[in-house]
Amino acid sequence: MATVLITGASAGLGLELAWQLATARHDVVLVSRDAGRLERLAGQLRAAAGVDAEVLPADLAERDQVEKVAQRLRDPDRPVSFLANNAGLAVGEPFVGGDLAAHERAHEVMVRAVMVLSHAAAGAMVERGRGAILNVSSIAALTAMGTYSADKAWVRTFTEALAIELKGTGVTATALCPGLVHTEFHQRAGITDTYPEIAWLNADSVVAAALADVRRGAVISTPSLRYGILSEVTRLLPRAAVRAVSSDKRLRRHVAQESES
Ligand SMILES: NC(=O)c1ccc[n+]([C@@H]2O[C@H](COP(=O)([O-])OP(=O)(O)OC[C@H]3O[C@@H](n4cnc5c(N)ncnc54)[C@H](OP(=O)(O)O)[C@@H]3O)[C@@H](O)[C@H]2O)c1
């Protein structure tokens, strides 16, 4: 039975990844800050899916705690064959005049931890000749909405570069770039529905599509036809037009709040 390590497993997409992977008979290592929620989830997964579920609490904004997770990924006696770098947090304020420390923490979780954990996992997986890494970016990576867009653009580009380096090793790298998804992200940030229901995706379909893309070795995963089309259109637009759309106050508010929790 293969083992998967999921960051941000206590809620939202990470929680759904844990359920879908455990149901597919994978042992899981669950990482996030909230040890209580992880313990409860681990108990449910053991009972419902009959898998091993390990709890590894860590604040990924803290470098020593990221290293603890990296050590787990490097452990040759307990190989991890799938890493999901999913944890995301947010800033919720402008960069200019905002709290720099909040932007730095978000950057540590969504950029530095992704790099460190990918490095640990890729090294161990390449030695074994198989494995997969899923890094959660966002459709916001294609826009210019605050440090959140910049961090997610880093994840997308980094994952493409990683996929190139990994070619022929038996290890794959996939960047998941979802649009709006019903998770705790918006609830934590106090967002009320300001978008039509058609704009929203559910975590179960996003995760199912992402895992199918991982299985076929896709480098970029953009779940749903509508966000696939939006993504391609955005990529083809002149950047001036992207900046114009990115300056829309409603979108900016959403992205700020998406990255706030
Ligand atoms: N929801 C959307 O519309 C959307 C769209 C595009 C991309 N995304 C991305 O999807 C990913 C998952 O987000 P979500 O929507 O599932 O949000 P969510 O429901 O709020 O879950 C976020 C997860 O990240 C964990 N986390 C936050 N800060 C952390 C830290 N410092 N250290 C360790 N874990 C931390 C949280 O766990 P603890 O609180 O227990 O630490 C939680 O498990 C994020 O990378 C996000 O940027 C979301």
C-alpha cells in the first residue's frame, strides 16, 4: 500500500485529498497546524478505509517545522510515494502599507515550504524510481492580484520546471490550478457569496480531476471545462488586459480574502 503525505489536510481540498486517497487504499500522513482536527480525521480514515493514518502537526510558516516534515519525506524506512503540497493561507491586506510579516508568512507556507518539501520528496522518489508530487497553485497564478497571485505563479512555474527535471525518472510533478472552490477558505475569511453559483466548484470534483491528472502525468491540472477555457483565454490575453482585469475591485477583494484565512 502506497503512502501519501498531504499538507493542509485538516480542511478543504486537503481534507478531500485525504478521503479520496484513503478510499483508494493509500496510507496517509496528515500535516497541518490543528493537531486535534488531524487526529479526528486520522481516526475516521482508519475506521472507514482501513488504512494507516499518521498525524504530523506542523506550522509550515516555521522553518524548523518544515524541516520536520522534510525529514519524514526523506525517511527511507517509511517511503512516501505521493506528496500533495496543498496548505494555503492568506494575507487579506494590501502589500503597500500592509503587514509585511503576514505576507512573509504566506510566502513561507505557499512558496518556501513547497520548495523544501518538493526537494525532499523528489530526491527520495527519484532514488526509488517512482512517485508523484502535486503542488496546489491557483488560477490566480495567471493574474496579477497581490502577493497571492505572485506566490501561486511561483508554484505553477516551479512545478513546470520540476516536471522537466523529473522527466524520465519515473516521478511526476503536477500543478493544480483551481478556480473558486467551496472550502473553508472563504468561510474563514468571512466571505459571503459574491459570485454566481456557476463560478464555484466543489472540492470533491476538483480533487477527483486533479488525481486523474496526476495519474496520467499531466503537468498542469485545471479542473472543470469552464476554468480550463478561462485559463486558456487568460494566457492568450495581453498582460495589459490581465492587469486591467486584475485591478477590478471585486476580484481583488476576493483574492485578498481567499488568501486571508
Ligand atoms: N478555495 C479556493 O477557492 C481556492 C482556489 C484556488 C486555490 N486554492 C488553494 O487551495 C489550497 C487549499 O486551500 P483550501 O481552499 O482547501 O482552504 P482551507 O479549506 O482554508 O484549507 C487550508 C488548509 O491549509 C492549512 N494551513 C494554513 N496555514 C497553514 C500553516 N501555516 N501551516 C500548515 N498548514 C496550514 C489549514 O490547516 P490548519 O489551519 O490546521 O493549519 C488547512 O488545512 C491552498 O493552497 C489555496 O491557496 C484555493
